[in-house]
Amino acid sequence: MAEHEHVRVAVIGSGFGGLGAAVRLRREGITDFVVLERAGSVGGTWRDNSYPGCACDVPSHLYSFSFAPHPDWPRTFSGQEHIRAYLEHVADVFGLRPHLRFDAEVKRMAWDADALRWEIETARGTLTADVVVSATGPLSDPKTPDVPGLDTFPGAVFHSARWNHDLDLAGKRVAVVGTGASAIQIVPAIQPEVGRLTLFQRTPPWVMPRVDRAVTGAERWLHRRVPLTTRARRGLLWGIRELQVQAFTKHPDELGFVERLAKRNIARSIKDPALRAKLTPDYRIGCKRILLSSTYYPALARPNVDVVASGLREVRGSTLVAADGTETEADVIVFGTGFHVTDMPIAERVFGADGRSLAESWKDGMEGLRGATAAGFPNWMTIIGPNTGLGNSSMILMIESQLNYLADYLRQLGLLGGRVALDARPSAVHAWNRQVQERMKRTVWNTGGCTSWYLDANGRNTTVWPGTTSEFRRATRRVDLTEYAVLRPADSAVSPAGVTHAAAAPGVPEVTVPAPTEADPGSGSGSDSSSGSGSGSAREVTA
């Protein structure tokens, strides 16, 4: 077999998670790594989502890395172009360019139990890695509904995350399907130029005013000259949100006051009682992500906008038919229908120690140990994994906690020495997820009376973290080796009893693991004592 490149760590994706991982690797003294990116530039979701009005709903000074403060944010809530420029800046300042491999989409990655490493097939060739950090993110692959007759539509059709910038919308009849975070930004941005806008709304969102303003020159000057002020601003923004968390996670009834404020916000902009009724949710605020906009409701009240309180059922040529029978003519269809969050497409391309894909392993719902690792997938870690999302704060806080976990994971591998891998014990994964789901029961996301993209096909919330960012940071500060099986290469000799032997790691007692048979594939799915490797080529030693 031809020689190919081998690296210590392969990072998949170059958004906040991937670039953050790359910076942390360098800070840990690890330079033998690559960042594999399927596109031609960094930025992740902030590269792909360039639709009109695209901006963040988390304050700029909180939606940035703590180790890369940016004193020159132009607005309190930044637009897409400024966030993307920030990520390009991070890549430059921290010397990440030599590690970046663009147009290198990962086609398949499989665990080699003999060599204790990952084999990775990309659009640019094959490489191997001791450790894989998957940072593809939950908002990377658009979800477009399978609408009957869509192929008969004669006009332009595209998803908000794949915006057609070559198309002039002036005077056109545009249908926007969906009312999530993207749609409430798109609608007011395009409403003044289109001829007619029809919004297909299956479920109305709760929308609060977006208190956005330009950051003054004096503020930016102060942040540049006195960096402590930038940290203080970030700390204040974090603290406010941290105090709000218990209303979402423990006492949803406390959100009633916020709900009344949201209803007043609707009433101020929407004078038509019938339209106001369409736009008023019937579930507890916070059950779906609370959206921020001061222009969404005023745009919906304009005479060239229609709100259809129903989903899109079918398309007949240029006629769009809603589930309630409403028919609308359109020249353009824009889907603002979200992403594959609870069924991450990357999972179909990751094959673990027993040959199963991660998608197969997660067929009954995503489960990860501390949101990072999965049983049967040694030396594989995901950033923004299961139950690491947030309903009211900045994902960058969670990403940085996961980077702490990644750093200690790599330290532990170094301390163990030699060729070694860590495989999350199934019992540890299940215990962690039982704890998370038990806490989830009383949260507004489970009790608020809505169906959101936080829930998987089984109705289980595998997306959001049911606690504070401080709690998650404490939970991911260190890697507990008792939650992992430590794998070493196996000796080629196997005893007649079918037991594989090998020398133990220095200072670690040796254990023997029965070699798997056809009847016992050794998946480890139901036992804490198995490595979950599915192969007799590696053995487990106790930590």
C-alpha cells in the first residue's frame, strides 16, 4: 500500500469549533495536526449563511473566543460579515494557515483497531490520524423538506444557507417557508424590494425586541487601550445570562413575565387582530429558542406581505398549496427550514471499532460522554456534541469548555505513553445521559408544550444542555479515566483459551480480554468491562 500522510490529530471543520480546537492544540504544544475543510475558506456556518439580514442573536463580546477578544466589534450584535472576518483574523493571528486543508471534504473515516488510528478518506486523498476531532457543527447541513411537486416549480428554489445572490428579487413573488431564526431576519430584509412576500408559518415563534446599536468610537478606543474593559463587558453579558438559566431549566413558570412582555411586543406592531392571533404562540416562551428582532413584526404588517398559518403541503407548478388548502402563486421559494441537528450527516461517515457507523450507533438517539466521546469510537471526539447546545447564551462558552476536555484528553494519552487509545465505556456514556435526561424532564424545552428542533425523532432532547455554562465547564475540566477503556496494541500470540495477552502500560496493571467470536462481536454495547472495540486486535488495560 502506498505511503500516505499521518498526523497526530485531524480536525474536521473550520468554524468556531474547528478553529478553536486548532488554537488549543497549538497552545498545548501540538503542531502535528491538520484542519480538514470541505469548502474553500474558514468560517463554518458564518461562511455558508450569507442571506440578507444574517446576524448573530448573541452579543458580539460574548460571541467570540475568550482567548481572542475583539475590541472593535462595530455593533452590539454583529452581522455575518463581521463574524466571518473575525474567524479569518483568528486563523491568521494564531498561525493556523499552514494547517488548513481546503476542499478536503471527509468522505469516510474508519478506526483501524490493529494500528490504533483513524483512516480518513477526503476529497484530496487519504491520511491517517491518532485522534480525530469532529467540529462539523450542528448547523452545517441544511434540511429541506420533501414537498410533493417541488420539481414542477418553474422558478428559483433554494435554502437560506445556500442563498442565490445572483437572483434579483425586485418585484418578484417570494414564498418564505419556515419561521425560525433565519426567516425572521430574511423577511424584513427582503420585504421592501419584493413584489409580494408570502410566509408559510407552521408554528409562530416568540420574538423579543433586538436591542442593537452601534458600538461607539469611544467604547472601541477604551476596549483597545484597556483590555480589562473588554473582559468586564464579556463577564457582565455572561453573568446576566447565567442568572437567567434556572428559569429555563428548573422553574419554567417564571417565564410568564417574559411571555407578557413578548405579547406586548406583538401588540405594538400588529394592529390587525386576525394577524396578531396568527402570530401569537400557544406554548410557553423559551420552549423554542426565543428570537430577537425589532423589524420582523413591522415587516409582516406591510401590505405586500401575507402570513399563511400553515405549512407547505404541495407544489403545482407555480402554485403553492398550504396544509390548510390556501393557494399562493410564487416566482421564488426560499426554505428557512433549519438543519440536520439531531441526525448529523457526518455520523454516516464515521465507522467505529466494530465496523458500525456512528449513525447506526445513534439510531435511537445521540448519546455522548460529556457531550464529547462515543462508546466504540476510540480517540474520536466531537465539538458541539450531544446535549451541548444552549437556549439562552453563547455557544462559544460551551465550545471552550469542550476544548478544555480535549486538551486533557490529549494529556492523558501522552501520560499513558506509547500507542494508546481511549474508548468511552458504554456504562459511563449511559450514566451521563441518564443524568442529563433526568434533569431535562423539568426544563421548559420538555414541558413547554412545543415541538422544536431540539428534539430528535423519538421526542428526546439530545441537543440542549440542561444547566449553566459553569456547570458544564466543571464537568469537562478533566478527563476521568475510569470512564474510559484504555486500549493498547495486542500481541499477535493468542492463547488456546482464546484470550489475548500483551504487556501492560507502565504503572498500569494488566488485564486480559477474551478474543471476540462470531457469536460475541465484542461491541461492548451492554457491558462496562468491554472495550467496545469489536476486534481482538486491541486489548483493554485498566486505568
